[in-house]
Amino acid sequence: MPTVIEGRGERAPDVQTNAGTALTGRGVLMMLVAFFAVIIAVNLVMMKAAVQSFSGLGEKNAYLAGMSHDRALAAARAQEQRGWSVEARLDRLAPGRTQVVVMRSNVGGGFDAPLAARAIFEHPADSRQDRGLALAAGEAGAWSGALDLPEGAWDFSIELRSGDEVLFRSRERVRIRDGS
């Protein structure tokens, strides 16, 4: 049914499609319903595929993962009880070259055995760029070393070890920049 513009008695022109038929309200409604029907159908297919392929387990062996988590919590409590204060300083020696200095003060006392220190730089988006650095012992409670490290964001970890046991671990996001 043609639309009448009030007041003048003129008809609005029919909108023609490429096939030469008029585009009516019913046609627009059918296109809209068809569009959403396709969206709903695809969602239902994807939902069915997801439900059928999900085993219900996020971890293959949840018990062992829980045990590992318990060990990590116990290590964190032991680290806190030691009362160590560990500070790190990162200095750019040249573009692309970074010096790492780690200092530990024995605030809580105890454990005077020699420790090995390691600095780990993990790239947040590309594990192929990860770098580790065994730090050389300097004066008591200090370690240092230098490595090639591009600019950007890094997850910086410090580990202090006695043999195979990690006695201190710290992790922090840092941003490395050349220049000022």
C-alpha cells in the first residue's frame, strides 16, 4: 500500500530493488527476521559443539595442581617469615644493554649460607623473548650482572636459591626504556 504524504495528497515513490519489485515493510521485516535467525542458528551450533567437547575439567590432574599450589603457599609463608628485604635496581648501560643489581638485607636474621641469585625477564606476549641471567655474587648480600634486553614491558623475577631450594622469589612488571 503506497504511503500518502498528508496535506498534499501526493504519494511517496516506491523504493525499487534491483529485481524491479517494491521494497515493502513486510520485506524488511522478513530480512530482519532472517538475519537474526541465522545468528541464533550459528550460536546454537557453536554452543552444542562447546558443550559436547568440554570434559568438565580445567586441569587434567586437579589433585596434583592443588598440591603444587599448597607447596607454593608454604614457600611464600616461609619467605615472609625470613623477613628479608630484597631490592633490585635496573640501569641502562647502553641502548639494548641493562645492568641488574640485587641487594638483600638480612632484616629477619638467619640463613647466612651462600646464595645463588637469578634474574628472569619474561616477555608478557612472546615467550621466545624470555631471558634469564645468573647474577654474580659481589659484596655480602649483593649480586649483579648485565644482559641484552630490548625496550618494552617485562615481567621481572628475582630468585635467591640455596642449592635447589628457592628461598626468595619476587615478581614485578617493569618497563625498560632507552634514554630519558
